[in-house]
Amino acid sequence: MPLTTVSVVLVEPVAVFEFGVAVEVFGLDRTDDGVPPVDFRVCAQRPGVPLGTGGPAGVAVTAAHGLDAVEGSDLVVVSATGIRPAGEYPAEVLEVLRAAHAAGSTLLSLCSGSFVLGAAGLLDGRPCTTHWRHVDDLARAHPLAQIDPRALFVDDGSIITSAGTAASIDACLHLVRRELGTAVATKIARRMVVPPQRDGGQQQFVEMPIPALTADSLSPLLAWVLDHLAEPHTASTLARRATMSDRTFARRFSAETGTTPHRWLTQQRILAARGLLEETDLGVEQIAARVGFNSAVVLREHFRREIGLPPVDYRRRFVAPRPASTAELELSA
């Protein structure tokens, strides 16, 4: 699908973090980085009326558009809000979501936004997820929904649901990657100083708080690694760069990324390789060298395991053929 028009539907109280994620990924002008422009619309029942956030007094969000602006959107984001019985969500909002889905829009719920989709009857018989703390509540409210309590997000084609809070970033970047390609998703992730894709599921975070991203966060290190994938890295060399002991680094890395340094690095190299397959004509051996694998054989092994296809088959199946140049057409005449 194209991704030229994105609407965010807000229901009071507005969860500020999840709404901010949607703005950060879809609402900022990143055309200077080569990211396609997006017509970004913030929509609510009563445009121009401040919506409470349930947070500190005086903090509110005001939508510039009414729900009529949702019509024709390529993507409709249902931001997180307070959980309530299905019958207490605004009927007008539910009807707009049903109409958007019927018209072919992709719907993306962030955290508790899944309850709004459920209230609209859009999760029945579908795989989905939500914040781990609310999985049982979602199951009771919508027993026909196929809830995966482990997933950071679930992509069921026209409907994508995310787990709690930071998983909203994972789901939004996944949607960008799915529709606009790896290169665009990676550019946005780098600007946000987050990994383009995390490994693992939300079960890692059950009953275990996610550490706050303070000045000693690993984000700068992860961003540096993404810019130096071709170089050899080990957990020990990364720990030294972070000025930590191996044990402390391993614990911090797992807390922030949900996986081990080796697993994360392998996955980022696969993502980079997929981007080069999509965006360039480089051969597999050249791509392997650029992303830090020892050989094309190693790249093929990891790529097949992660993506399900060898690199050449992936390029043939998912990448549109490059138009022939004038010189090539003349030679073939």
C-alpha cells in the first residue's frame, strides 16, 4: 500500500508516550533524509478541544481534525487510551474505524488501543496482542480474539497490534519497513536513536521494570555499531567501548534490547543486508563484506534462518526489477 496519508485517532484520556511515538515516526518531516513526505492528521471527535492525558494537571493534547479526516487514510493509528468496557468507547470512533477498515485502510493500535479495535469488533478471529498486564482483560472482553501474550507486535495484514509502551516503536517501524522498505525504516530509527528492530518478546519484561534511558543508556553505542557493522565486534569489545565489565554489559544489553549482543548484532546485519538487497545491485559477497559477515556463505546461512529465503531468492521475489538504462536498451535492440 502507499503510505502518504496517516491519521491518528485520539480518545480521551490520551496516552502521551504512544501518541508521541506516532508523531515521531509518521508526523515529522524527514524528507531531508530521503523519507517520503506524509500527510499526518491528528483526529478526534471534537477538533480544537483539548483532550486530557490522565497525567500531570495542565497537560493536554488538541486534535486539529475531526473524525471525518480519517476517510481515505492509508494508515489509521489508534493511540493508547484508558481501558473501559467495550460499550463505553465513543460509538462514533468505533464506526469510523470499522469504515476505514472496510475501505482498505491499515489499522495500527498502540498498547491499549487494541481495546478500541476490539470494541469495534475488528479483533474477532484475529491474532493480536496488547500490554502484558492487560492480556487477560482483553481476553475476557473479546474471547474470539487470538491473543499472543508474548509478542512485541502482531502483524495480521490489515490490522497490526502492539504490546505496551516502547513496543509501539517496534510496531511503527515494522509498518514503515513493510511498506517503504528497510532503508527508510533504518533512517527513521537512526534519527530516533533506537535499533531498527528488537529481538525477543514482551515476556522478557513481565514483572521486571524496563530501566529508564538515562545519560548512560546504551543507545549511543547501538547507533555507533549500526554505523560500523562491517567491523568485527564481540560482546567483550562492545563492553570495553561502553566502559563496563562483560557481566554488567551483558545484563544492561539484555535489559535494553531484550536479547544478547551477538543475537542483536546478527539481526542488525541481516536487516542491513536486506536493505542492500532492496536498494542496490551489489552481489551477495559484496553485501556480506559491507555488513560484517565473514563470507557470502555465512550471510546466506543467517539470512535463510532469519528471513526464510536465501538472499538471491529474496531479491528476486520481493524487489522490483531495476528499469533498464538507455544504454542497456540500445544494446538489446
